[in-house]
Amino acid sequence: MPADKPHWLHLHSEVVTSGLCTGCAGCVIACPHDVLRYDDTAAWRPWKIEADGGADDCTHGERGCTMCTRACPRFRTWEGEADQHLFGRSRTEDEVAGISDWVLLARATDPDILSAGQDGGLVSALLAWALEHDVIDAALVSGLDGTGWAGRAVPLVARSREQVLAAAGSRYTYSANTLAYPKAVEEGAERIALVGMSCQASVPAIMSARKAGKVARRLALSIGLMCSKTFDDSIYPELFEARYGIQRTQIAKMNIKGVFQIWTLDGSYHEVPLKEGHEFTREGCKSCPDFASEHADISTGGIGAFADWTLTVVRTPAGRSVIEGMIADGSIETRPADDDPGAVALMKRLARASRKRWPEGADAAPRMLPVKAN
């Protein structure tokens, strides 16, 4: 296979089994031959069926199919390719949290969205607005497969305000929301928003940069969640329940603000030291260099001094168009990011820390900051 046509053989060795794979499942939804599957029980990464070349090779790839590598936001020179596609340049050394157009604080004005959503409820408000204003047909989000917090986080399709609100809130265990893409397409969606952590939020940009066909064209809006890590599902029985007596079935809401903040159905509030969760860190997060969802259209984070506002980083014209539309009709209220300089400083500090995870031997750009432009 020529060097300019890398396929599953290369992706498997360079990303999937090397420690770089985040489990975003971009390769799975891009595969046109239906030979890739996804392990969402332990490994949180793709695998290939034995037919058509075996587990670590692919006969379709040997014949020229490169879709899986075109979809991977950790394959080879991914950061530079995404930067060039979205912004026409690489970031400078000062842009440790990525290239941005506008940084602000925002929150929903609808009280139902504000109470159901996380922090300022911006993501829920944004999806509801985009659906109602014909910007998108569907959104790929996460929800729970059981009653309340007793369920596992799973990928879902939201096509209405009610479905957006039902999926609102953060759970801190992993859901490869990209895997809801086939269902969205089956239901007729052609303009799809993807909500996900940085690894997933980079999928639309890298697919578009590498011209990954219809999948790339349908992913019309990328909403990134700032993320240092996610946790294995075992954190519920082995930490919260076993050490603190917090039953999973009794959790009403959870947040992370330097500690695990947990509200239970009886109205109680609990705090668990964040350091106790480190042992439950999902493997796919340990080498991820992107805290700030640098290749999303809009990046969002509940960090800083104001618990009911969302730090919002607008990165692309598509992102600006949505935020300006929401401001214009009063769907959100905003304030300058300068009102909370600590939030911006924390974003940069966490972004810098995440970059240090990127291993030696992989493409240097994500780890080593570029020389400052003159």
C-alpha cells in the first residue's frame, strides 16, 4: 500500500493499539464496508471483524479504502490539518487552548433549560435553538439507558426540544456520541450537530479536512465540551457507593468543581475528593492533549467563579452565527469573559497540562507548542 493511502493496518498500529486512541468512534461511522465495531464495555475503542483481512488488516484498505484514517482525529498530523482547515493557519504559542474568535460567558434565559442543563445550560439552549431555527435536523448527544443515574451513558439522537432536555446534564463517564450517527441518518437527518468531548468534537473538522465523504458533509455543527478526562463506569459502585455510601440510584445531579459535587434525590449534597477518582480514569483519556475542544465550532466549559454561567469559546463562523442569533432573540444572555478572568486562566492552565500528556514519538505539534509567529 502506498504511503499516501494509509488504512486500517496503519490506524490499528499507530493509534488504536498505541495508546493514542480516545475511543471517539469516528472511524466506525466513516467505514463504508461495515467491518469496524466498537467496544463500549471495557476498552472503549474500535475493533475490526475477522473477515476481510483479520483484526489488524483490511482487504478493503489494501484495495484503496482510506476512510477510517481520514476520520481519525488522532492519526498522524491531525492537529495541523484541522487547524488549517478551520482557520487557515496553525495556532501560535500563545494559543495553548486553540484558535478562537470570541470568548464570553453565556447562559440560557429559559428557566426550564437553565434548571435542566449543566452550569449555564448553554449547550441545551443551543441545540434547542438550532433545531427550532432550522440550522440542524438532529443532534448526537448522550443520555442514560436506564432510570435516572442508574443507567449507563449511551449515544442518542435528539430531534426536539423535549429530547434535548431529557438528555441534559453531564455524567462524566464516556459515551461515544458519534455512534448515534447511523440512527440520525436513518431518520432522515442531513444536518447533524455533534456534542462531545474534545476527541469527538474534532471528528467533523478532521473528516472535512480529509474529505471523508457524506459523513463529513452531514456533520454540520460541532459543540465541544471542555474535558480533562472521563471516568470508567466502575467509579459508581467502587468509589461513590463503596467508600461514601452514595447509591447510584439515588443520584440526582453531579458536577465537578475541584471535587465531585453530588446531589441526591433526598435533597442531600455530598463532596468526594477528585483525586480519589484518578484510578478510575478511562484509558483513552490518558494521552489526550486537548482540554479545550479546540476544533469545535463552539467550545463550552463550566469552569470559573460563576457556577451558573458557561465559559463559551466561539471558534468558527458557523459558531458565531448561532451565538449571535441566540443573543439577538434573547435565547441566551451573555457577559464578557473579562468578568471572570480566572475562568480563562484556568482554561489555559488545564489546556497546557493536557498537552503534556501527548507522548513522545507521535506527531510533535500537539505536545510541543509552535514557535510564536512574528
